[in-house]
Amino acid sequence: MSSLHKNENEKKLPRAITGTTMYMALELMKVISFKKLSLKQTYRHDLESCFYVLIVGCMTYCDQAMPEHLKEWYSHSSST
């Protein structure tokens, strides 16, 4: 019985938003920038992240040098 109450309480606690900022959903990035943890992460956020991974993978799968306007993406700075 006591373990049941513990699991119910864990659902109410806000979770930390984790992930690689380069691939993170825009809505989650806004929540992070305003330092709020009230947003529930849904499948849409995961789908958006997968879309970004696909786009970056398609853009970088070539033998040519990276265009100048895309080099900022790879600076890995989280200034928003």
C-alpha cells in the first residue's frame, strides 16, 4: 500500500526537461527559456525532435563543405 502512494505522488512532481537542444521541440525550448516546468511533454514534442534529427541528417549527409549560414547550428550554444 505504501508503494502505491509513493507512485501517485511522483506523478505530481514536475520532471526536468532533458534533451539535446539542437533537436529539441520549439515549445519545450520556450518553456526552458522562461524557466517553467509546467508543460507536459507529449508525443508531438518527440515527433518534432525526430523531424529535426531527420533534417539535420539529410543536410549533413554529403561530401561537400557545410554552407556558412548553417555553421551557427553546430556551435552548440544554447543562446535563445
